Amino acid sequence: MSLTATETQPVDLAILAVYDDAQIEGEPDFVVELIDLYLNEVPRLFDTIRKSVANKDRSTARRAAHSLRGSSANLGVLQMATIAGELEHLENDYSNVALELLSSLENEFERVKEILNAERQRRSA
Amino acid sequence: MLTEARTQTRRILIADDDPIIRHMVTRFVQLEGYQPVVVNDGGAAYRLLKTDANFRGAIFDMMMPHLEGIEVMRFMRSEKRLMRIPVMMITSEPDLKLMANSFAAGVTIFLPKPFTTDQFQSTFRLLLNHHQEN
């Protein structure tokens, strides 16, 4: 398990840029829309994971981690996708490790937010 | 008659609880010239399919709250008016056994996450070609 791995770039902007080919002329920037959805959704998923772990509801926590893994990977948020995958597939010593992983995700999300907000601003300029 | 109507419709049912993936898939379906009909989870897809069979294809996330994609698809395969609608299942589980079981249950094609616009486009066209052949 790699709770603090930092070698991977927080966001691979080249993956995000692939979605420029889904842009429709005259419509709002599609990538900015995806960034906004992601920035709104992640805190909601963190909240769901925290509450589910506290309630020992592993199924809901797993589903939220699964969702976080999928959307992170699709947007090139690779390190968060990796950690969310670890959380999704946890089996033993559940609560403590799950909360450690959630804390890693929250720290990583601070770095990710900076990059995505900068990309958002660059595109909106 | 029903089959003919279904061949002509351009409606595609999309069910995914993840707003980001849902937004992507909706856009990609529009870019292919089809009309997305979007619901937020498997339960909503099930309720809609009970009264509406007019879809050219369906795209479900494998893991959804209330009713998972595979369960909605099993319902479709048990109903005469829905059984010929091809189903694409989006999954982030690279589990061959799960995929084999899903094919056996009637999934037409899988799209693994993460996916690009091009990967979606190729998979979507295969889904609809399958529909035309059947």
C-alpha cells in the first residue's frame, strides 16, 4: 500500500485535454464543465465515505470509493484514482486504514484543486 | 412493427450515478447524433423501462445504487419488448470472471473506465451494429 506516494503527477492534463474533441462550438467549455462537476462531487464523496466508515457501512463506502476512482481516472487525476482504488478494495482492519486513506485523499485533493482551478482559469481567460 | 419502430428511434438510455461520467457519456452520445435519455441510477432506469421500450440502445454503469446495471439488464432480458435492446456496460473492474458472467447474462459490450472519446465512439458503434445485425 502506498499512502503517501507522490511520484505520480496529481493531474495529467494531457488526459483532460483529450476531451476537447467533445467540444461543441458555441457551447460552454466542455472540459471546464467536467472540472466543475469533479470539484463539486469529490467533497460529497468524501463526506459519504466518512459517514459510511463511521457507521460501518462498507457497501456504501465502497460504492463511493468506486465512483471516486472511476471519475478520477477518467479525468487524469491519477494519484487520487489509485488511493480510491485501495480504499474500494480494502478487506481487513477496515475503519482505521479506511480513515487513513481518506485523509490521504483529502490531502491529495488540495493539490488537485490548485491544478484544476488553474486549468479552469486558463481556459476561461 | 415494434422492431421497426425501435430501429428508427435514436433514443439511447443512459443510467449512471456518477455525474461526471454521466455528463461525458451524454455528450458523446449527442456527438454521435443520438438522443440521450438520462437517469441517475439503476432504480430510475428500471422504472422508466417498465413503461418505455423505445430505445435504440442502453448504457449502464455496472455499479449503481438501488439497482446495479447487471440487474437492470437481467430485467430487460426477461421482457419480450426490451430483450433486443443492446446494452453497453461501463465498468472499472478488470475482472474477467465478472465479464464472462455478464456476457452470459446478456451484456452486449463492455466499456472499461477510464475511456477516451474515441474509445467510447468505437464501442458505441459496435453496440449499434450489433443491434442492426439482430
